[in-house]
Amino acid sequence: MTYAAKNLTTDGRELIAFRVGAQEFCVNIMSVREIRGWTPATPMPHAPSYVLGVINLRGAVLPIVDLSARLGMTPADPTVRHVIIVAQVKSQVVGLLVDAVSDILTITNDKIQPTPDVVSSEFEKSFARGVLAIEGRMICLIELEAIFPQEEREAA
Amino acid sequence: MDMNEIKEIFFQECEEQLAELESGLLKLNDGDRDPETVNAVFRAVHSIKGGAGAFGLDDLVSFAHVFETTLDCVRSNRLDPGPEVLKVMLKSADVLADLTNAARDGGSVDEARSRQLIKELEALANGEVPQASAAPVEVVAKPVAAVAAPPVNEEGFQPVAFSFDDFEAAEEPPLMETPTYEIVFRPKSDLYAKGNEATLLLRDLSRLGDMSIHCDMEALPTLDRLSPESAYFFWKIQLATDKGEDAIRAVFEFAEWDCDLEISLASDEAASSDEELPMQPVPFDLSILDDEPAVSVGVVEEEEQLASQQLGNAAVSVAGTASNVLQMAQSAARAPAEKAAPAASAAAQGAAGQQAAASAATPTIRVDLDRVDRLINLVGELVINQAMLSQSVVENDTNGTSSINMGLEELQQLTREIQDSVMAIRAQPVKPVFQRMSRIVREIADMTGKSVRLITEGENTEVDKTVIDKLAEPLTHMIRNAVDHGLETPEKRLAAGKSAEGTVRLTAKHRSGRIVIELADDGAGINREKVRQKAIDNDLIAADANLSDEEIDNLIFHAGFSTADKISDISGRGVGMDVVKRSIQALGGRINISSKPGHGSVFTMSLPLTLAVLDGMVVTVANQTLVVPLTAIVETLQPEASAIHSFGANQRLISIRNSFCPLVDVGRILNFRAIQANPVEGVALLVESEGGGQRALMVDAIQGQRQVVIKSLEANYTHVPGIAAATILGDGRVALILDVDAIVAASRGQSLKPEMSLAAVG
């Protein structure tokens, strides 16, 4: 774990960084409700491949999305070591399956560099909000609402 | 509590009063002549008027007032509530409901209609009643009230004229035909403390009829012991009125908690014991009150002088001296005052107690629906947790410790009981919805010029509030359709040998854990040729399609289908029956139609009693646990190889008692497996779908039956075709609840899509 420089200026914000495969991503901490361990999900019929199924979150039915598959990488093979980030996306709550939560970052907006234009697909452009250089690592800031656009979820 | 909250309560009460009003009027319409029914109707309108007056809702007040006036004529038997009168009254009830709604939501009302009805009501109240006395009490009272409002001094006390001297009765009271009530009105100091005024109450009382009053001052102490804020006087009143005891009580409505009130019918024997009275009652004319100067209660001597002075002025009619005082009060007066007072008050308390008991028949409270819902959610969690606990105990408890098992069993029963009780809180009779329908029938009958009679049965059938709330809309559509399309015009009915008046019958009943609502009309039935032609015209079916009668009937549930020749205001916009079907399905219900040409149609809706729990069969399909609603399952069977017959490329049929039923592999339909399972290794669930057709659903194994709590999939995910909802099983995992109708539809070759195409219907 790395100690991130705490820079508590007025435009500072907190992010949760997590690892998916070999890459690191982060999301706004305000959208994260809780982090919990993996429990086997009930598969849903006719679901997109990245939807692993639904689990019981204290009485609510919570869909689990394999973030790796969703971002176009190798689908994950969930084990007990995997972690579910329970996040609020618009009015719904979803569980994101990631390999591990790595850090909580407090950064200022000027630390966020624009996404390099090497990314080719429109999809990646739509969700990547920028990159952060933290102690030699590159962390990609992603927008959850772009990953789960409402229309697509409804069509799913 | 701010004004808006109070207003909200008023409107809630209005709704109840309106329901009461309508049901009362309908009872009268059915020939009920019970005075209590008339009174109930009158009270309902009166309460609305009173409340509306308090909030300054003038439109409501003025309409309610005219309505009340006419009802008063009925109440006093001056107007016979015949069918024509009741028709106007039912319409008035509708307008009253509209006005109430408009007052709450700020909408507008059909003013022409309400003006028209006011005229009709007034005509009923005046025109059909010969005596001049037909004018309502309120109207007569008004000018009096304007003149009579007496000046109230700072102490808030108005003197009542009386005399300490013996007073001889000049003549016997005239024989009265109207019943005479004897009232003992004993105010407590609280009455004055709350700003009530005994004089005003007495004056109101005097408007009910001929009245004489005696003021009893036995309890008045000497001046040095007198407390200026206490009440020492009480009044014995004799009142000849035909308004009844209720009217008398109504006068004291706001004061009844702060006084002892005894009301009884006078008996003639009271007259004979007149001489024994230590003090003669003084009859007096209340009108003198208005001219008299205000006098403070404390100054007794002054009062005495004033009293004799007043007696001189007052136009004293000495009628009614004899039976002026209650017999009980007479004997009490002979006894020492100390003893008399408790006896009288005890009697008064007894009377008050009886009254309280009568009004406390069914105590109810208002609870926010949110609170109930929260409770239901928590109980749902409790049920799941209890199941989880039981399961883990069973798994870990190898030697079967009986005490734990017994405790768990009891816990299970308790949770079941709690769940049932909580569900019962939400359960409401369908009556309010049914009552709304009678209004809709009236309106449409008016618009179409048809004569319709609505018969409702099973109004007290209880069902969950959410179901009731969602029932109104489809039911409205269906009633409109039944009257507009179903029933013929009176001429056609007579020509067909039926009575001119059409009948629509709305029935609710419980059947095997569901509520079944039937809507039957005795109209012409579905014109199958017309429906078929229309379907062909609209490209819904092929011109040479071979459809059964049932399939043609069901075409009317298809979107954009309306056979009305001309688009009417009422129905025929093509958004009728498909909307109905969809909303019923959304409730987890089914709708069917059966029709006999010339004899009418019957729509049958079957709905779950609650949307929160469901009895299901837990099954295994491709290693997944699924729940099949028990209501859909007709029977379960273990197929034998000899009973399975291949049909076409990949269809298979199972023969059950010599009939063939298509076999549907649930695992394949839901894409849980790529190839069809071997039927012999699984279990077949024979299900009946909405179209009436049977299918055998193949599952791998049956785990058992269980009541499950329904959890929404849509809240965090999306609608999944073939899946109705989710639930959480004892092991804490989510299990999916099968949408049997969608699965059956899918097996007919449709893809599993939420939007059903026509073939699913036909």
C-alpha cells in the first residue's frame, strides 16, 4: 500500500483505487457504498456476458458485474480473494467485481491528466475521465455512469 | 400540527364520508327504508359541510348545504326517496366528491352540472313538499341567528333570567303531540374555561322547538365562598321537538366533554309531583336575553334584582311548568343537597358512559402506509433470517438436539403468524373500488343513454392495499367497455327479448389463495365475425387464419384493437383491453374472457392477494434453484419414457391421460443449457397458462414448497424475460421466480421478449 499525498485543498477529492487484472482504476469515493468479499452469484438468464448474476445484499437483489469483462479484458474467474465494490450508479446499486482494492487517494483536480489519445475505441474514450500518475503507477479514472449507460442496462 | 395537516385529515375523512354517503344512497336505492340509513347519509353530508365551512371551502359548503336540505326532507319523511329522487341524489354525491377533490387538488368542477343539480335538489326540497315548513331548519334559523347574537361581556357570561320566588303556574301546559325531552345540562367550569357559553347552547336548543328552562342554583355558595371561575348553575330544560335526541345532542356537540348531559323523554307523571318542588321552575322566553345587559356571575344580589326586573319585562309564557323538571331531579331536590349532587352526577356519568361505549364500537387508527411497508419489509427479512437459521441448524446439528429444533419450530410458527398479521394490516376490502365503479356505471349509462344496473357482490373480500390501488384503473376500463360495447341500447335489448335495463355484475371472491374478480354483463356478447374481420383489416392475423372462438375472443386484448364503430368519448380509442391486460399482468394476475353471443361476456381476473409473498415450488434446473409460483402448477409428474413422443424437429409431447401436452425444457428456454435435457431424468410440472393451454415444464428436480418473499429485480437490475422476480432462499442466496406465462409463450416459438406479439395472445 502506498501512502498517497494528502492534499486537502478546496477542490480536492477522494477516489478509491482498485486493481482489475494488471491495470489500476479509480472511481469517486462518493459513489461507493461498501466493499465486500465475493459470494457466489445466481446467474441470470439472457444476461450479457459481463453480468455474473445477482447476490443477496441484506435483502436487496444486487447484480454483479465483472468489470474486467465489461472493460473488454479477460473475464475474471471469481474466487474468494476477489472483492465486490458496491456502488451507486444513478438510481441503482450495482456490485463491481474487481481483483483488489488498492488505495484511497486524495487528489486535486489538477493532478488529473487528460486521457492520452492512444485509446482507440469510442467505448474506452467514453468512460475514461483521465489518468493519474501516483508514485510511478498509472491509475485510470473511470466514470461509472458511462460504463453503465441507462439505455444499455435496460436493453440488457 | 399545521393547517395543511388538519386539512389533509379533513379530506381523508371526507373520503370516508363520501363512501358512507354513496353506500347509504345505494342502500336506499335498493329499497332500504331504515331511518338509520337516511341518518347516516345525512350525517355524512352534514360532516362534510361542517368541515368545509371550517376551512372556508365555500363551493363545497353551499352545495352540501342544499344537498343536506333535501336530505333533511327525506329524513323527516316529507320527501319519499323514490328512484327519481335517488338518481338526483346519487349524482349529487358524485358532484360532492368532485367538489371535494377540486378543493383538495385545485382542479375544476363542472359548474354547470353542479348548478343544475342544486336546482334539482331545491326543486325536490320545495316543489314536492306542500307545507311551508319544508324550508330547511338552517334557513329559518339564519335570520334569527343574525339578530340574536347577543353581546357577550368580558367575562363571557350571559345572564339567564330566573326568579328565586315561588311562581305559580297559571295554566296547565298544552297537550303536545311532539315528543318532549327533559334535559339536564350541568356545565363544568371547563366549559367556560374553553370559551363555550351556556347561554348560546341554550339558545341553539330553543331553536329545536318549544322550550322552557329552569335554572337550578342550589349549588351556589355564599358570596364569600364563591369562586368566580367555577360553574355553580345547572339547567333543567324541557324541550318539545320532533328533531329527535340526536339533534339535541348535536347542539352540545362541542361541549359534551365539559358538561354532564342527561336527555330523556318526558313522562306525564312528572306533572303530579309539581307541588313538592321546593322551587318552581321558571319558564321564560330566551329572546329577552338579547336585550339584557351582561351581568357578572359573581354579583348575586344584583342578579336577583335584575332577575325580578326581567321577569316583569319578559313575555312569560307559563306553558310547560308542570313537567319541567326531571323526576329524578325532583327527588334529589327534596333530599339534602350534599347527597343529591353526587347521585345526579353519577347518573350523568352512567349516561355518558353508555354513549361512549356506543361510539367506540370499532376503534381504528390512521397509520402512514410507509410505516406499514417498513414493517412488512422487516418481517420479510425476519422470515428469510429464520429460514437461514433453521437451515444452518439442520446442517450442523447431527444428533438432532430436540430442544433447539422445537425452539426453531416455534420460531417458525411465530414468524409465520407475525407475517400473516402484518399482511392483514394491509388487507383492505375491495369495497371502495367497487363503489367507485357504481359512479362510473352511472356516468357512462348517462352518456350512452343506456339503462344499466350494477350489482356488486363480495365487496368485503379483502386484498392487499397495493392490489386494490392498482385495481381501480383496469376495472374502470373494463366497466366502461362493458357498458359501452357490451350492453346494447334499450331498443335493441327489447328487440332481443331482454329487459330494457342492462345488468353488469361485479363479483369478488377468494379462490385458492387468490382473489378472483368477475365482471359479467348480459349484453350481446362478443361479435366474433366483427372481431375477426377487424383483426384481418388491422393485419393482426392472416385472412385465412384458423382461430378457435377462444382465440378470437382474446384478440380484443391486443394493442390497438377496438371494434366500436365510432370512436366515442368513453372507450374505443384503442387503448382499452390491452392496457387492462398489461396492468393485470403487472399485478401478477391473469385475465380471461368467455363470451356467449346474445348472452353477454364474462371477464375473469385472478389476482394474488398480496404482492409481497408468494407460495412457490422450489425446483432445480441446470444446477440453478428456481421458484415456480404454486398457483400456476396444476400437477407434477414423473414422465416415463413411453409417454414422451417426438414431434417435428425438436418438439416433444408428453401424453397425460391420453391427451398430448407440449414439453418445455425450462433450462433450455432460459439458456441455462445448450441442449435439451432428457425428460425421463427430470420432473414435469403441468402448468396452465393464461390462454388456457397446458404445458409440461421440465425441471431437473423438485426441492420442496415454500412461501417466498418477492424481491424486485428491476430495482437494481432490469426486467428479465421469463423471470417474474427474485427471492432469497434459506441459504441466503438469490433464487429467481419463474414467469410461467412468459415461458409458455416462449415455448410457442417466440423469443423471450417483454413485448408479447399477437400469437402469444391468440
